[in-house]
Amino acid sequence: MLTNLRVWLNHFEYHAQQPRGAAAAATDGITAAERRLIARSIATFQLGEQSDGAGLLRAARRFAARHGDELLPRITELFIGEEQRHARLLREFMDAHGIRAKALHWSDSLFRRLRRLAGFELYLHVLIAAELIGNVYYRALEAVTGCARLKVLCRTLLADELAHIGYESELILELRARKPLAVRTLIRLLHRAFFCAAALAVWVSHRAVLRRAGHTAHGFLWRCLQEYAFHLEPPAAWAGAASTSRRR
Ligand SMILES: [Fe+2]
Ligand SMILES: [Fe+2]
């Protein structure tokens, strides 16, 4: 059984009751040039946030039944609800600024297909890659916009995503610590390689925004890897122990 699920259930329940939101009254407005810079990029991220979560919930229920983690399905429902709220907040901003939504983007389809491949643990690995890279992206988006409402929205999403990363990394490290050293090492190497490929794919799709925020391709990858190392390669993970004391 996973150790801290009660704490995470409390966290997600609290946030479901007191959702963070972008202040509607915040100074609002983007220039035509800014809209051209961010429109396609923000629409792609909005698409990524939007999911009914049915596959994840199925995987969580199967995992919970197998391991006796009875709180996990409810936590997963609340987690999915929070991601759907992110999609709604981004969509409201886009609608208010004449930015068209996307129905399809190759990076989103790829992430979705990968998640469907296997069980809950693989879901966690794909999700955390998207969240870690997303955190670097939302900071970049906040840096390039002059719109106070979008800045608040980016910070709101960042705050939620940091908690998601804390939750997912804790589960990943705890589950990984139960495996033999060789398996742990292999998973770590494969995941890191996947993460680098995903970060570079995000660079390709969002380079206009990322460049404006001061990132080169190499700098963006380095920043993403720093996030990765902080959350997924704390010293305790090398020793095989799941650490709960590595929060910022
Ligand atoms: Fe999100
Ligand atoms: Fe998230």
C-alpha cells in the first residue's frame, strides 16, 4: 500500500472545495502581436490539459484493487477534475481574447497514446513528464505576456502543477523503491531519455514563446532536466528509499 494517500486525498479535496482561479477583474488585454505569438502555443497546452481522464481512472481503479489502495480512485477523480479546471480557465482566457481552440495536435495525441499503453505506473511517468515540462513552459508564458490576467493564470496553473508533481513523484519514487536495483536503473534511464525527447518536442512546437522568454533549445532542455532532477532524482532515490522530505 502507498503511504501518504490520506494526505493527498485531503489536499485534493481541499482544492476541489477552494479552487484557485484567475481573477476575472485582473487587468486584462493582449496586443495583436502578443496574440500572434501565444495563440497556437496556448491552444496546444489547453488541449493537453483537457481530458475526460477515463483511461487514467480505469488504470487507477485496477491498481487500487490489486494493491489495496482504496483512496486512490477518489484522489484520481479529484486530480482529473483539477486538470479539467485548468483546461476551462485557459479556454475562458482564449475565448475572451479571440484565440481559437484546437481539436488536435500531434504532441497531445502522442502523450495520450503512450498513456493508454499500460497501467497506472506508466501513466504516472508520462503525466509527470508533461507536468515538469509544462511548469517550465508556464513560467516562460508568464514572462512573455504583458497581460496581468494571463500572468495570474500562469501562476495559478503553476501552483497546482507543482502539487501534482509532488504527488506523482512521491508515488513514482515509492513504487520504484520496491523494485530491484537493475530494474530501477533501467526505468530511470528510459524515463530520462523519454523526458528529454518530450522536452525537445515541446521546444519545437513552442519555440516562438520559449525563445521570447530567453530560452535556447539547449537552455530549455537544461532547465527541464533541472526540474526533473530535483523531483525525480533526489539523493534518497539513489539509495532506493522514497523520500518525502524533498519539497521546496
Ligand atoms: Fe494542469
Ligand atoms: Fe497537472
